[in-house]
Amino acid sequence: MQTQSEEAYFIGVLLGRGSIENSDKYISQNKPFGKYVLRVPSFRHTPLGKTIIETLLKYRQGLTSEEIICKSPKLSANPNITVKTVGQFCGVRLKHWHPISLQVSRPLLTRNQGKWKIHYFNLANKYLEEQEKYFERNKRSLDFVLTHLQNTLKDFSVYINIQPPEPGPFNMEYFSIECHMPPVSFTMLNKKYGLSFGDAYKHLKLPKTVKNYSSAEKQEFIRGLADATAHFDKGPYWYGDGKEGLWQVRIALLADSKPELGVQLCHLLQEDLNLPVLSINWIKGDMPEKKEYRGGRERHVILWVANIRKYFPSPFFRNTWKEEFLEQCWQEDKKTLANIVGKRRIITKSILSKCPRTPYQLEYSTACTSYGCHRQKNRVADPTLQAQLNGKLVERDSKHRKKKQS
């Protein structure tokens, strides 16, 4: 029989990217099983891009799309690879490629007289490293689905099916697992958490049952949610030592989820688990007065890696590659934190504390109060010491950069 912690983890994964569907299996003629589908995202490994870059590195004078195919045994042996396919991939996917959260000074590829040529060799090598990393992570994500998730679900389900990876947006793919449950258990679990058919994240707010979890069960719920939705990003350098920023973990809630869920998760993290939240990145429609948005894909509940290591018991992720990368980020952060001196210490101490960090209502927090946050104060936004310091540091660093470039 499953434990309550296993159930909490299951609900976390389901709430992140899961769905509730009709099963094609029947316990009897008129009694179908219920089906839950859990999805774990991963960046898609692209063998075509890897092969193109490896070929162009061998022929540095440049090659046409047709020559790239002819010079590569892997591509020429594949009848589905055409000159048009290679040309489009070079122009759309490779030419302006750069690692996430890293700006580059020039494009990866250039095209002159019909020939594609490596324009930035260090970036080309970085691309190959990234593809190898994605390939390794994909294998480990699949292993995670096959082992931990399957072991967690074995007491829930009569039938467990592993599905081929599903393509997703933004170079993502989803490893999925189907959990077929007897109708009585399926109905009881749906009633317990207020679940209904369809994509769980689209209609769910934080279930009351989750709010009544023990601290250990809430932690397991967050682990499930993080395994299904979280990704890593690096904060701006002015929140670090002036050269390097601090690492963040972002719990991503899709745009068609309910905005109240972001505030409820923030409350669960800060109030119940004592884990500070930097902010919620809202999307278009959440803040009608705001003219500039980060995009309409998903909302982000932003956590600092340094706070996760300080306040949350290890592991934060059950997915082993994510937990290992979290530790790698923490080791980098420790070096960055050791280099912070002077007024930057005030800023760092402030941004690592719980939200809100000022007695004034900031621009992004107007959405927070609209969707139920009781921590924000209904005061007009006003300059704070943090804002003043941030402005001075950004201005000074900007002048320094311009001087260096000139």
C-alpha cells in the first residue's frame, strides 16, 4: 500500500504536467479503469545539429547544404535528410544558437555564396557539449521515469505503461507514464483532491488536502512538482558579486493554469516550509497595467539555490541529474557569495529574504494581491534602499562596460 508521502509526490507530478483521462482497459464490461498520465520534461537532443556542426568543424572553409550531406556518412545514409532540411536547420536552429541565459558577441554560423561556415569556434564546441549534456540527461530522465516514478506508482495502479517521448514546445520533449487505476480507487482519489478529467494544471488550484499535509508530505509534494516543472536559470550579475549572478530554480506553471495557483504555491513555500521566494514572474493578462512582459508561455515561482540548500532538506529533486546539477550550482554560488563585498552584501541579504522585501507594493506584486496574497502591503510603490542601490550598481557597471568596449 502506498504511503501518504508517495501519494503527495504523485499529486505534485500530476499537478505539474499531468492529466486525467479515460482508460482503454476495463475491470468488467461496463467498468473502465481510470487513467493518470504523468509527464517529465527534458530538453530534446538533436542529432542532426550535432552532425552538422561536427562536419563543418572538419571543413572550415565552409560547405553548402548538399555538401554537408555528402561529407557526412550519417546524413547521407538517412533518406529523410534533404538539402532543404539541412539548410532550414542551419538557418533557423543553428545560425543564432547560444546557451540559455548567455549572450554571445557573434552568430554561430554564417552563410556566404551558399556555403555554411563556422563563425564562432568556441561556441561550436559549446554546442556539442550542450548536445552531449542533453543526451545524457534524456537517458537519465527516462531512467527516472522507469525507476522512481514506476516504483512510486506500483501500489496505485494495476497497469503501468511507459510511453515514447512526446514532442513539446521550445525544444522540449516529455517522458510520460500511464497509470491505470481501478474505478473505485480512481473515484476516491479524484474526490479527495478535487480532480476532474483533462489536464490537471488547467483547472486545479492547490487542493485543500495538500494544504492539510504534514511538513514532510508538503516537502514531498514540492519534490514531485519540481521534478515535473522546475528548471535552472542564473540571476543577474548585480544580484551577485558584480561579475557572476546567483543560480535560481524556477517552478514553471503553464499559461493556461489558474494564476491563483502561483500565489498558493508561494504561500506554501514561504509560510509552511520557510523557503523564501524571490518573486512570481507573471505573464500577459495577469497585470493589465504592465506594458512589458517576459512572455506568455508560463508563470515562474522563483527560488534561490542558496536558500534551497539552507532551508529545504536534501534532496530537493528525486530526479538524480537535477539534484546533481543543483549541487553544482550551489558550489558555484558559494564562490560567488564569498566574493561579495561592501554594499552588495546589503542587496544580497535582501534578495535572499522572503517576499515581500520592502514595506511598499512593487509593480509585480499588484498581481499577487489580486490573486490572494496577504503578505503584500497595499501601499503605493516608492523608491527603496534596495532599488537605489540596484540603480547605482547597474549604472556604474554599465559605464564600466562602455568604457571597456571603447
